[in-house]
Amino acid sequence: MKIVWVIRSLIFMVVEFSAIIVFSTLGSLLVFTPTPVRYAYFNQMVRFVLFSLNVICGVRYQVHGKEHLDLTKSGLILARHESAWETFAFQRIFPRQAFVLKKELLNIPFFGWGLRMTAPIAIDRGAGRQAMKQVLDEGTERLHNGSWVVIFPEGTRMPVGQLGKINAGGALLAQKAKVKTYLVAHDAGLCWPAKQWIIKPGVVNVYISAPLVLEDLNTKDINKLTKEWFQSHLSEKDIEKDSG
């Protein structure tokens, strides 16, 4: 482990947490403003965090397939989850969006408070069918009212080179809402691994699929395509790191 990575990561953590505290505290003044206003405000924090990540830790990103996105309409994103990085970067890559996430995150001081103001779809994972109904109902409402929705079908951050079980929620929402649905893979875990704080310099590659032709697909088909898309974009470096 290079000591310079440790030092830079510590500096970035201080900068990141300071930004979250400042933006969340000041953002409380916007509590009665419309969601797009609050989202635009917190998006400036995201811009600052990603800028700091690049300057301090040397992490930047490159998007492949952005031409596939139809930015004139709301879309559903079924994305790979292997880092904290995508929770920031997706807000810069895609239009205004609502993340499907576990409601416990909203209780984290400052971070959760700011997150709550961006109107995510916060679910109780232990609620079973009720949680699924919430994803379908709130997800459809968001999509039909101008927001994009991001779902991580694996349900949690996964180690580099390892795929989790693809859950059905994303596929069911795609079928119910009938909006353009994109598969998104990336390799952010190579720079900022899940549940680790030491960040390594590099370029995060993000891969966006063409929209799925939902008329020809059932839930099982969508999950199969999602798994294949994630699998096909696990680089050899990902797999080598996971096995070594």
C-alpha cells in the first residue's frame, strides 16, 4: 500500500465530510422549496466532491455510451453498485434522479439529512412485498413526473469482480412504468472499493447500454440481460484483483 494513497485519502475524507456538513446545514434553509431547487443545490456539492476527488486522489471518469441516452424523457437506470463513487457521479452523468435506497441512510447525521431533501425512494428492506410496492408506486410516480430513477439490482455494494444476485425490483418497475430503461456498469471499485476508505488514482469507466426493448422482454429476460451486461464489463483487471 502506498503511503501517498493513505495521506491523500485522509485529506479527501476531511474535505468530503466538511462539504457534506456545510451543504447539508445551509441546505436546511431550502426545506420548503420544490425538489428540483433542492436537487440543483445539492448537485453543486456533488460537483465539488468529484472535483476534490480528482485533484486530491487523482480519480476521474470516462463515460461510454452516453449517446444512447434520450435526455428529453425520464429514464430508468439499472446500475452496478461497487463503490460510494457512483452515488456522487451518477448525479453529474444523468439528469435529476431519485435513488432507491435503504431508509436507514436518511438517519445518518448531515449526509442523511441532505439525502432526504433530494426526495429519494427510501425503503425498509425487511418490509418484503410492501417495500416492493413502494418501489413500483413511487418509482412510477417519479418517472412520470420528470425524474429519472436509479436502482441497484444487486441491492448492495459488491466487491470488485464479484456479481451479486439480480433482484426483480428494477425489472418490475421497468415493465410497470414503461419508460426507457438503461443498463449501467462501471469499475469504480478499482479506485474506491466497497466499504474501504483508501482511494487509488485512476480512471473510472462507465458503460451505458442502448435502451432495452421492453415490449419483447419479461422480468426474467430483463434480469438476465442485466446480469450479462454487468458480467461483460467486469474487466480482466477486476477479476484478477478479486482472485488475487
